[in-house]
Amino acid sequence: GIQVEQSPPDLILQEGANSTLRCNFSDSVNNLQWFHQNPWGQLINLFYIPSGTKQNGRLSATTVATERYSLLYISSSQTTDSGVYFCAVVRSGSARQLTFGSGTQLTVLP
Amino acid sequence: DSGVTQTPKHLITATGQRVTLRCSPRSGDLSVYWYQQSLDQGLQFLIQYYNGEERAKGNILERFSAQQFPDLHSELNLSSLELGDSALYFCASSVGPTGGGETQYFGPGTRLLVL
């Protein structure tokens, strides 16, 4: 199956700092989603971004499908950004399910 | 709010028991996916239904089964429960059958604790 690797596994920031999270995947994809899992366990959709660049407030994401990676940028971090960020992909072809990476645990300190 | 609803939010039960988790997809979505998040396995796909028919199967145990009803809600049945079945179970929905080319929207999850 497809491999999804996220880095770094853990990230600790001071409030106000910027960060970049990376997702590498091993095969062609026709779906790539970024999620934020909050401390209560809810998975929040951030972006659907199989290619290109999108921005939503302080968050933006870029996927370079030809090079098989995606980046999630968080600017001016807030304590409410803390949690686990997951990248998930659907491999092109017959696959239907999202395959998740192991996540990046982000802690934003006040 | 994704528009996907799951009940119950929390479930505590004993080993050997059987439970049913329920999911209602977003209005207009025909596909329902079930995922399991456990501490040791991470987030894993279990099964997908599209318009009442099973379309894809992942790492779903034989003790687990699912179905999608004519009103498109889905139920995941877990039987002969073991301690290792304790996990967060998510339901997701999308419009089409393929899983790719569109967003999968996730519900709030059901947290299952088997004692």
C-alpha cells in the first residue's frame, strides 16, 4: 500500500511563531487532506489539496504532486492550534480509503 | 460542524459484549466510511459503503460488521469485544463512490472503552 510519512513527529513553539509541517507520500494520489485533531479527539478538516496551493486565514497548504509531498504552514501560532496534525491520501487507481500518516504533535506555549 | 453525526459519543462496555455505533452522513452524501483510531495502530480504514452496497474493505476484523440502510445512515457492529478494541471510531462521508477526487468529511467520533 501507499506510505505516508509526516515530519517532524513533535513540534513545540512559542505563541506567535510560524511553522511548517511536511507530508511525503510514496505513490500518485487523487486525494490529499490535512486534518487537525484537537485535544477532545475531533478530526477537523483543514484542506482538501491533491495539488496546488490553498490558504485559509493563518493556515496555508501546498501540494507538489509530481514530487509527492505536501506542506502545511501555520503562521502566528496560537495556543488553540495545539493538537495533532494529520495528512491523509487516497492512492490513485482503485483505492477508495484515506491512508493516514502518523501525525505531527504540535504544542504551542503561551 | 462537518454535517456528519455519530452516536453515541462515548461507550463503556465489558469484554465479550456487543455494541452498535451509528453514523448519519452529510445531506446528499452517498458514501460512508468507517475508520478506527487506536494508540498502537493509528488511524486505519475499516470499510466503505456506497448507496447501500459495500465498496471497499480494509483491516476490519471478522467480529466487526457494518451496513448502510436505505436512508443512507450506517451502523458498525462490534461483537465479542476485547480490550484491544478500545479506540476512537470515526465515520466519514462523501458524495461519490471512489474516495478520491473529493473531500471526505469526518464525524466527531465514538469513543469506545472495553473494560
